[in-house]
Amino acid sequence: MSILESDWKKFKELRKVAIDRFCQGVLADARTITEHGALSPQARYGMLYRLMRDRDKDIVRTFDHYSRSRATMALRMMVKHDLLADAELSVLSEAAREEIADAVRQPYEIEWADEIMRQD
């Protein structure tokens, strides 16, 4: 379902905000992993590789289909990944907000290597 022209214009701005937050989050998680001294270099490399592989899939699903007909799906993914606040989404029409209302926020968490889990 295609969104209204007014929502499409707002979507383009929200998309910019969300992609910046996505990239900042990936970089912050990568920094956290690489600086974790309790992990061996091999474990950090493996974690970093998995992080980039998984997030690369998400960035494609969320941001690569740039069209009005796919905007609702993209917004749902942005909400799922907790990239936009409810206040930011409030600029959209009631119809657009209803379309994404059932999206469940699932913020990213780092999946620590077994090496760390055994030490705790």
C-alpha cells in the first residue's frame, strides 16, 4: 500500500534520521566489541564479523527499498529497530501511524561470545 504524498515527504526526512542512528549504533557496538579486553582477539573478530553480517542484512531490509509503495514496511522496520521515537512518528498522518502501530520495538543488543559468558 502506498502512503500519502504528505507522508512520503515526511518519510524521507525520518529515513535520514533513522539511517544515521542505525549507522551510529553499529559503530558504537563495533567499538564496544573491539575494546572489550576480556575477549581474545579471535573472539572479538568473530563477534565483529557476525555483527556486521547481521546488521548488513538489516540495513538492506530497512533502507534499500526506497519507494512510496514500500515506505510502510520500511517504517515498520525502523520502529522494530528502535530508530525513531514516537514523537518523531507523530508527524505522520493517522492512517500511516495506524499502519505501523503493531510494530514491536526490539532494540539491538550485543550478543556476547561464549568466552565472556563462561567467565561470568
